[in-house]
Amino acid sequence: MASSSSSSEPIPAPKIRSLHGYDYSPKEQAEKEAILKQLESTYPNVNPLWAEYVYDFCYHTPQDQLDRIMETNAWDYRSKFNGKLESKK
């Protein structure tokens, strides 16, 4: 290996960046972590990353839009995974 003069320079500290493109204040981040911890204990079989996605979506979506999604069942759909399949006889 060839030695370079840059190897004696210190490595800069990594920059801290927010995940998923959302910027939370320290207070908001602490609240988010507390809620995610509570969700994890209440729903231990839910993937923590999915829980975080849902939290971020609900936090950044206006309440009237969330209500409309729930009232109209906009995201409910029948598929072979969530509905009864007709048996062929």
C-alpha cells in the first residue's frame, strides 16, 4: 500500500442527518421515541421500521386527511392475503 500525506489528517466527524427526510426538533424526537417504545411494547410483532413509517405519516398528515382515509376505507382492499378465497370445486 502506498502511504499518502492525507493519512495523517484526522477524519472529520460524520454529519448527523434525519431519517426519511423529516426534521424533528429534539423535543419532537424525544416524543417520537417515547411513542415508538410504547408501540413496540403494545404491538411486539410489528416491525419497528413499519411503526416508524406509520408514525411519520400520521405526524405529517393533516388530521382531516387521516379522518377521510379512515372513513372511506381508502386503503382497504380485498386481496388473496386479507380476504376469503372462493374454493374451486
